Amino acid sequence: MVWLLRRCSECGRYTLRKDNCPSCGGRVKIPHPAKFSPDDKDAKYRIALKGANIKDEGNSNNREGRSQT
């Protein structure tokens, strides 16, 4: 039954409904992380993408005149 739970992204309440939150009508999503597998074939791509996003955020801060300390 754990995998049936959904969490509202707006109010944070848990529900069993799959479409929207019964109290506020917001979107619901699965609150559990994905299963881990040591044989993950796409891990290197995911890690590279995450690293590229972090580098891009650092560069955008410098472009706006903010200094990284």
C-alpha cells in the first residue's frame, strides 16, 4: 500500500487519489524515490546532466554580477 500514496505538491497532504488533491485540488505526485539498481545503465548520463546543470547555475550567478564566496 506504500506505493499507492500520493502527495500534493501545493498543500503537502497525502492522498490515495491519482488525479488531484481532494482538499485543495492541486497536482499530486509520488513522494517515494526511484528504486536503486547497481546495474543502472543510464547512471553516467544522469550524473553528467546533473553536473552540467550545477555548472550552468554557477556561471549564471557570475554573469549577474554575484560573486561566489
